[in-house]
Amino acid sequence: MMPPLSVVGMISHHPWFGNDRIRRVSLGALAAICLVFGFFPQKYHAIVSLSPSDPKSLGLGDAMSQLGSGTNVFGSQAALDLTVKIGRSVNVRRTVIKQLNLTQKLGKSELETLRWLSDNVVIGTLRGGIIQIEMTRRDPELARSIVGAYADAIRDQLAIIARQQTNYKRTVLEQLVDQAAGRLERAQAAYDVFRRSSGYGDPRKALAGLSERAPALEQAILEKQKVLDTYKKFATDKNMQVRSAEAELSALRRQLAQAQSERASETGTLAQVIGEGTKATKLKREVDISKDLYYSYQRFLQGTTVEDRTSDANMRILEPAYIDPARQLNKGPIALAAILILLALTIEFYGMRPPVGDAKVA
């Protein structure tokens, strides 16, 4: 029983490939035709490159940071993914179709045009946070206009999303500003009522004045005691200067006792001012906190105006839509030509040195 032919042997001994001259001419002609179709008709590669913009690159980084704006809630990588997702969305494709009137140019329905764009436009990311939109067609102007329209549509859609986010942020901040303004009004009114009822323009300063009064009285008592001791060295207790010094010393001691009394109830005593000073401190602290909150929310609210003005600057066009000057090859015909050339070489090599089993069968 003869061994079966190999695959190459079966092809070589097939009637179509039996004549060497016809085989070589046929395979050579087919490969040449495929190579011609690999270069013609020529296709053009249209490209546009984008990159998410950084608020600091606009020269407004410090101002936007002070106003509490300019931060990206998605992060850099999420911004790239979000941009790619928006670029592949139906809304962007419809915008491109409407802008270029593609349904009329292509002679397709809107649904067919949407599918055509999805199949022919490639949106991907590169290193360094770069987004590239590309398309390969025979019509260079159409390809360039389509990728350019994609870039514009993506920027417009991102601007819409940014303004929606800013509007929500503004609504929340307006509510916070109203609440902070009401809190500040109530705190200021309570502090003013306390100032009028206590009789002190600034209870904290009054407390500081009384706090300094006691040490001053103690110092005056020490000085007056020294004067009295000096008088007694040269005069008796009945001396008028001695009696006057003793009277003054006694008055100073009474004033010091009154100033140091925490239980006294007369107006202007240390205990009263201490109590009212503590209350005044609490009220003034509430006024200061309310002011800080109010002005902070006001500053953040002003930042939303800056965000609105810069919402359209969400993407930078690194390379406007252009046609790649490199020659674009039709990969299908080129691959088929390579297969035919390899097949021809394999058959030729098989004819020169066939395997032992195949040679016996032949």
C-alpha cells in the first residue's frame, strides 16, 4: 500500500499546478495583481491628537486654587477614560453626522451612518495622557473633516458636562451661603444685644482693665507703705503726715479688696466682668466662625464663575486634523500576495527535492 501524499504534494500534483510554466506564470500574475491592489487605490490616514487640559496650564492655577475650583473630580486616568467613552458615544456620532451632513454624503440612513462611524473611526489613548482619533479612507478631505468634527464634538460634550457639574456646585454653595448669612446675622445680633445690656462696649477690654487694676493697687500699697514707714521714723502717730498716709493706705487696701472680690455684686466688679467677659467671648467666637464660613462659601461661589468661563478649555488640541504623509498599504491584498509567493516557493522547493514517500507515489 502506497503512503498518502502530503498537503504540498497534493497541491503540486494537482492538474492546475502540474505544468510548471503555467503554474509559475499564474501564481506570479496573481501575486503581482495583489501587490498592485496593495498600493492602489491609495488610502489616506487622518489623525487628530488631544489631551485633557490642566487649569494650571491656563495661568489661572493660583487664582482657581484660592477660589476652591480647578480640581478634577475624576482624576487624570479617569479623565482619559471618560473622554474615550464620550468619543465613542452615540451622542457624539450624531453631532458629527449633523455637522458634516454625512447621511447625504454617504447615501446612508442615520442608523447605517452611526454604524459606519463606529466601524471606521478609531479612538484610543497613548502614553502621556494623549488621546488620538484616527480614520483611514480613500477620500482625504472626508477623513480629515470627520476626525476634526470628532474633536470638536468631544470638547463641546465635555464642556456641557463641566457646566452641569458647576451648576450643581453653585446651587449647593448658594444654599450654604444663605445658611451662613443667617447664622452670621443671628450671631451678630446676639452679640450686639449683649453689649447693650451689659453696658460695656467691649467686655473683654473691660475685663483686661480690671485685671490690670489689682496689680496697680498692690504696687501703690507697697509704695505708700514705704512712705508711711519713713514718716514714722521721724514723727509720732499723731503727726498729720502719718495720719494722711495711713488714711490713703487704708483706702487703697479697700479698693484692692473690692477689686479682688469675686462675690461682689456691684456694677464694675471683677467677678461681674469675668462672667460677662466669658459670655462675650463665646458670642464673639460665634460671630468670628460665622464670618469665616460666610466668606469661605462666598469665595467658593465666586470660583464657580471661573469654572464656567474655563469649561470650554477642557481639552487641548495637540495636533489639528492632518493627513499622515506615510504611504498607507491595503493589508488584505498584501497579505494575499505574500501567501501566493510563499506557496509558489514551497512548490518549487518541493519539485526540486520531494520527500522520499511522495517521490515514490509520484
